[in-house]
Amino acid sequence: MLTQIFDHLHLDHSCGRAIYLQIADALLLLIKKGDLRAGRKLLSSRDLAALLQINRITVSKAYEELKAQGWLESFTGRGTFVSSHILDHQPKTLDSRLIPAALKKAGFVIHPNKYPDEVIDIVIPELHLDDGYPDPRLAPLKEFYRAYRGQLTRSGLYQKFGSYGNPAGSSYYREALSRYLNLTRGVKTTAKNILSVRGTLMGINLVCNALINPGDIIVSGIPGWKRADHNFAHAKARHIGISVDEHGLVVEELREICKAHKVRMVYVTPNHHYPTTVSLRIDRRLELLRLANEYGFFIFEDDYDFDFHYKHRPLSPLASADENGMVIYCGSFSKTFSPTFRMGYLVAAENVIEHLAKVRILLDRQGDHILDNAMAEILNDNTVQRYIRKALTIYEERRDLFCELLSAELKEVINFTIPEGGMTVWAEFDGSIDLEVLAKKAFRRGLYISDGKTHQYPGYKTNAIRLGFASSSKEELITSVDILKGLI
């Protein structure tokens, strides 16, 4: 019978998995299916090698692998057997494949939650009016590479690689970042006020895990950032949305909510509200801080692209005016260099950072201290500052050209306001244009744009999308608008 079973085995010499492991896999499957039962004697390694036309040593290695795992046992002079300690299974009809296919569905229940419907894994074409990403062609990648390489080649390797470090991040990085933020944002920090995270999304998730309990009320603007909303849902918080107008979050609505409910957190993107790009007016900023002090909620300030403001210097973060530790400030280098560059930070009172670090260690022991230190190097030598000044000029030129093109070529179907900062235009399309259809047609022409679904909320419908200009050259922007004009 065993010889008949192995007639079905196909050994693939090109799949990258060792032949002896393929044989072990096949034997293990037969045992699990009940075709080889406890105590069953196997063919000798010589006989099985002859049957499969392979070297006897290969079969011996397969047997040794399964003996090490406890599936087989050998007795001198008697041979090799399926372990007697294995409970018998009911025999099943033998599948023609001895190597099982990858599992598609788990045998346990997954409780549903309000998560995104899809995991984004698409190839973005060369032309793209994206969500507002930077142009990695401008980023100081060579300087960063040298800084990273330097961390790998200098002395003190045990201190760098031989043990774990602070879950809040490298002290060298946090000190450099503290100086940088104090200078550029007007905040008042030391290294103890900073925690390194892998981008804004991790920062939001960490704060929700550490500071939000089921049923806590979180308030944010509608429309907002769905990824943040999903974190609120995952934390089992009660999410209340309030309006956003041309001056940002309507703080008056927040005051009324606070009178009726105990608010735990307010999530806000004050410099360039996501997705509409408007800035939170100064009087509303001050009122938001006053309400936090009065009602005891904390503010999560997501300052995802502070550095890129064109009309004038951006308003200082809420955190810079926070005297009572009510603000957790979050920034990211992902919007400075590249979305794939996962490096951000949280800034808060020392006891908050200590608490977040204790929770962070449950998920991500400490982050990448080598990456931290490399970033510290290019912060300390002003590489980052020089890059931002250069990129700011280029992005402003691209913004101006892009808005001129939209006004000249698509003014009859698109309504927008020239953004004072950021990397994208919030474009409202005529109601006759189906954005989902337009996005599909554009993609077939080699241009990526959003279909707008992510900006839809119950009770809030707008035929608008974000058209990012920063990651495209002037020539690419001209071609992209030409494609849109032709499709519309």
C-alpha cells in the first residue's frame, strides 16, 4: 500500500524546498490523514529511495526530521515506525496531492468589526494624483543611507545590537528630535517628552490602546481620516463626528457635546484638515484648548504635514500653547520623505510617554534604534532642514501650476480652493461625474486618482476627492490633467 501511496508524490526540484523536506511533508500529511497509523512500519530508507529514484541519504534525512519532531520512531534491527504515541485518526479518502494547498479559511470564529473593506495592494502607475504624498526623488536618501551605514560600522556594536533598548526610542534620536521640534514648532520638550513610533497610524493605535476604554467618547471632524476612525472602532470607543467648514473643526458643536457627554479624546488635524486641507482658525484653536482644560478631555493633534505651508509660516501647533499637558502631538517623517518610510513620533507630558512606552512594549519591543540614530544624524547636521527648504519651493511651484491647469482645463466641472499648505487639492466635482467610473477609466489610461469612497460618511455625501500634486513633476502634472480633461 505504501508504494502505491508514494506513486502520487511529485518531487519538485525547482520549488526551493529541499527534497528531504518534501518527503517529510508527504509522510506527515499521510499520518495526519490517518493513512499511516500509529505503529505502522515504513519502508526502509533504501527501499523508499529506490522507489523515488533518489539518494538513500535524502530519505534518511526525511526520516530523521520526523523523528526529531516526534512523528516517527526507530528500533535497531526492526526499522522505522509511525510513533505509537500518536492518536489514530479516522482514515480519509486520499487526495491526489500529497502536499496540501495553503489554507484559505481558519477553523475558528473571527468576530467582525468595522475595519476597512480592502487591504491596499495595487501597483500605482507612473502618473498619479495621489492622496498627498511627497516626492521621494527629492528626499535626501543618499545622506540618510550614509548615516544608516555609519551606525552599522562604528564601534559600540554590543550597545547597538547586543541587547534591547528603551521602548520609547533611542535617547540620541529623542534628544535630536526634541531640539528640532523646539526650534521648528515652538514646543517645549526634552527627550523624556518624546516616543518614537512607526508612523502616525501606529501613534493613533498606541494611544487608543493605552488611553481609551470601551465606551469612551472620541470626537473628530466629518469628513475625516477613515484609518483613524477604524482605530476608534477597534478600541470600542463611541465616535461622534462634528462638522468641518472653511475654517476647520466647528468647535461650537464640540462645546454642546461636552455639556451633554463626558468626552475622552478629540482627534484633530489643525494645520491641514484631512481630507479638506483647511486650517483651523486661531480663535477655534484657542477655544479647543480652553474646552480641553474645562472638560478634561485630551487632544490628539495629528500634524501630518506641518513643514509644507506656502502662504506664510504655518500656525504653531496646539501643543506649543498647551500649558496643562492636554495635548498629545503626533508627527511623521513619512510625509516628509516617503509613505514607505515608517517613522513618526509622539510628544506628550513625561508621565504619558512613560505609560505609552509600557504599552508599546507589548506590541513592538522598541522599534528600530538604528533607524532612529540615523535620523538623528541628519537632523543634527541640518540635512533635513535643508531638504525641507528645497522641497517647499518645488512643491509650491507644482501647486501653483496644478491649480492653474485645473482652472484653465477643468473649471466647468471642478470647484476647489487653492490650498495654503499641504500636498493636495480638495477637488469637488460636478454631480454629473461618477468618480468611481472616472477613476477606473483614468487607471486604464495609466493615471491613478481616488474614487472618493473613503470620504463618504452616513449623512455626509460629497462628490470630492484629494488630488495630490507634490509627488509629480510639472510634466507629469500637465499630462495627468490632459488625461482627466479627455475623459471628462
